[in-house]
Amino acid sequence: MSVAFTKEDSAETAAETILPERVVSPHPNLVTEAGLKALERDLAEARAAFEAAQVEEDVNERRRQSAGPARDIRYLVERLRTADLRPAPTSKEVVAFGHTVRFEREDGRVQTYRIVGEDEADPKAGSVSYVSPVAQALLGKTVGDVVTVGGQELEILAIT
């Protein structure tokens, strides 16, 4: 739509207020208890940011400040609606969703990752999504098993 038919001051302002939607994964939305709490916290923060933007007097600035939080609210409401809370694993025999797995790469590096839902995955913080290649290779395996990911062998050292 042309900017001429809106109340925006410019095409730049319009572009700042019409953001693309956050992509919702096609995979089942499995979450740990911590992941569910994080989604709820993120939604509360997005709602607070949206409410804070509503006090802005300038309509264009209000739209600009509201655009991101409004988009996040839509995304988070959907993720909470579809959340499938999984209980913490009770057995440490076989790698499952929610486990922390320590493994050794063929180059000798030892890494540890917790297998979690997509929204709470943060490899730098030690968690990977259950749909990631590493998690997919590890799921269902036991200590001592060797799996191949990206052409590299990983040996499972521990499941906690």
C-alpha cells in the first residue's frame, strides 16, 4: 500500500512499524519447565514494553516503539498456546529431551549440552534444540555410543 493512504509521515516510518512476523517453527513445541517459565517471562516483558510505548504522545513514535513488542506478543502467545510441557527425564539410561549430555568429539574436545525446546536453546550457554543435528543424533543413544554429526564422530560420555 502506498504511504499516501496512511497517516505515516514517510515510507521510512511505515517500514519501521510494519515488521515481518517472527517465524513459528513447524516442529512440535516441546518445552522444559524452565523453557515454559522463560516464555511466560518474555511475554510479560513484551506486554510491559508495549504498554510503555502507549504513553508516547507522538503517534508515529508510538507506532515505532509498539511494533516490536506487538510482534513479540503475537509470537509468544502462539508459542505458549502450543507449548507441550515435558516432564524432566527420570532415567539416565537413554538420551531424551531434557537430558544434559557430555560427549567427546574425535578431535578430543569434550562438550556438554542440555537438550531443550527451540525457544530456550542457546548453544553458547550449553543448550541445544531437540531438532538440532547434534540432539537428533544423540536422542535414544546410551553412554558409550558413537554417533556421527556433520562428518564428525561423537562418543557419549555421560547422561545427566
